[in-house]
Amino acid sequence: MAADPILRPAVAADAAPLAALWAIAFSPPLLPDQWLVDADRLAHTIVAADEEGVVGSIYGLPKRLREDDGAVASVHCIGSVAVADRARGRGIARRLVAATLESAGRAGADWALLFTGTPEVYGSSGFETFTMRRSLTGPWGAALGAPGAGASEAGSPDAAVRRDPVSLDALLTGAEAYEASRADVVLAPVRSVQDWAMAAVRLDGMTLYRTDGGYAVAEVRDGLGVLAELAVVDPRARAVLLEAVAADWRAGGAVRVDIAVPDRAEDVVAVRGFAPSAQPVQDGTGMTRPGRRSPRITGIRHFGAADYF
């Protein structure tokens, strides 16, 4: 009988085997681009290896996330949990989870967070599920109708909004608006420069719309308009940004939408006017586990595409 794989911190030579494992284990394939942004990625990654090489992985990324009482928690965010087909059924995933939780305990994490389509894998390790409104999806009528509040004062979208390809430097111009607009949003990260760099990787290929008072990140592709992030500190900016996005979606032939905004009343009202046929989608893939204490995540929950790990 083959010996159980050993668990150890990742080393530089594991980069290629990990990329190969993730490309097979995840659909669509998980590329290592975002992982490479983390300067401490090897220390944050635990691998399972046998005599033939790497057969499993888990990634534990520390983040600072907002809670419902105004506190900011130190959270151990778990991702990239993968086991090679030839090593399945041997309890490797459970061992990897236990190992990364031990690491989180040594680091003093308040609690742990992961997102998964297979919650049954993690229940025995003490994780519990939670739900949140992740996005609104559905058909799009290709027109906004009446301009939103404040649009006339700000002028036409093309005059008021600057469009740039997403990049780290471009995103950082919206850091102040992001932090101010997420002050009351549970799970929203307090983004470090590394968090912004990872966001730039995840949003690569999209367009950053900027105006005084906020920004939006969106794209239209194959008939689908995606609004990945909206952050405003001036309500007038929200309407101007949405109208600029709508103009590009009309030109790009959008007929369906996927819109991610916090479930805050003013955002929901604006998006309802922007895409009245879109319906909220409940996301039940989130799971938490206490560390030094239990998570406090009641309230308006939102974890955007730019922050997944």
C-alpha cells in the first residue's frame, strides 16, 4: 500500500506542479496569476506530496474583512483546495484543511472563510454556511429609460466619465471611494495594495469607468453585460456611471446582465432602474469557521468578484 502523502509548505519548485494541478482540478481552469501576486504565497500554501510529486494543495490568505459591528476582523481566507485524481479518497483534503487551520491559529486569525460548491466536504471540519445576495441577473432591455438622479447636473456620460483598461494604477485611483462606500458592508475587505493588485488580476480585461465621486468596473462580452464593482461616495456619480456603462452595453449588444452591488437600499434602487428585469441571486457557497472567536457577519453582506481568492 502506498504511503500517505506528506504535507509541507510549498517551495518555489512547486509552482509548475501546482499550476498543472489547478488547471485540471478546477473548471474553468484556475490560473496561478493571482497567486503569483502574493509575495508570501509559498508560506501561505500547503501541499501534499508523494513519491511522484504534488497531489494536493490548499491556500490560506490573510485578509482584513469588515464585520457588522464596525470591527475589522483578521480572517484566514481559504482557497485553491485541490487533490489529484490518483490521490482521491484518502482523506487528503481534510488533512490539508486541518493544516491550514492550524496555521491560522498560530497567526491569531479571528475566523476562517471559504467559498465552495461542495459544502459537505468542510462541515466535518467545523465550517458553517451563510448566504448573501451576490448579484442580479437576467434580461436587459438595452435602455435605461429616464436618466437617474443627478445625471443632468453632471452632464453627458461621455463628457463626465473617463474609461480606462483595468490596471493596478487605475484601480488605486478609486481606493478612497471604495473604502468610503464599503464602510457599512459586511465581508467587504479593507484592501491592502496587495488586495488591489489581486483585484486587478481578477478584473483584467474589463473597463474602469471613473468620474468625480466614484467608479465602476464593467464589460460586455457575447451579449452579457457584467458590472463587477460599483463604488460611489456621491449619489450623482452613480447615475452618471450607470449611464456610461449602459451606453457601452447598448453598443456592445448586451441582452443579459450580471450585476454585483452591495444589497444597500440606494444601490438596489439604482440597479432596479438600470436593469428592471434582473433578479437577485442568493449565493450559498460561503462558509465560516471560528478561530479566536466567532464571525460577526449579520447585516448587508457583499463579497465582490475582485476579492475572491
